[in-house]
Amino acid sequence: MNFIIGDPSYYSSSASSFSDGENKDDIQLMYDLEAVKRQQEVVSRWVNNNNNYISNFLNQQNQQMTHGGSIPGYTVVNCDREVADQNLFNNYCAENPRFNELMLRR
């Protein structure tokens, strides 16, 4: 009959066939394996808690109200300043301006 090491029947049936020293070693091995399993569970819970914390933090960051200007709550309006500057130059300062010097003086 083949026994699998993780199978509980392995420990009960094989314990009688070992001497006292080997039996103590097997029992110690069982306790050590159980301790490793408990440690793995603790680490797994810690990782899950850490992931939940990070997820909640990122969700809070995404839900916070953001502002684009120097005053919180105000929104930034794109005025297309580059185009306005180019139009101003073309209207008054280009070689062939749209408005002449008389209009510029007014």
C-alpha cells in the first residue's frame, strides 16, 4: 500500500512501524509542517490586507476633487493663448497687418 506524506493515514499507520526515535522525528516533522502552513496563512492574510489597503487608498485618491488652477474648486479654461497671440501679431505687427497704424493708435 502506497502512502502519501500529506495523507493523515500515513502518520497513523507508519507510526507503529518506527522505533521511538523515528516516531518522535515524524511527530516533530508534522508539527514543523503545520507551523509552516500557519506561517504561510499569516503571510497570505498580510498580503491580502496590504493589497486591500493599497486598493482603498488608490480609490480615495481617484475620488478626491482635483483642481487645475491655483485656487481649489476653480476650473481651468483653455483660452488657446498661442492662437490669440498669433492673431494679435498678424492683426497689428505683421508686414501686411489687417489694421493700419491709425487704427492701432486708437
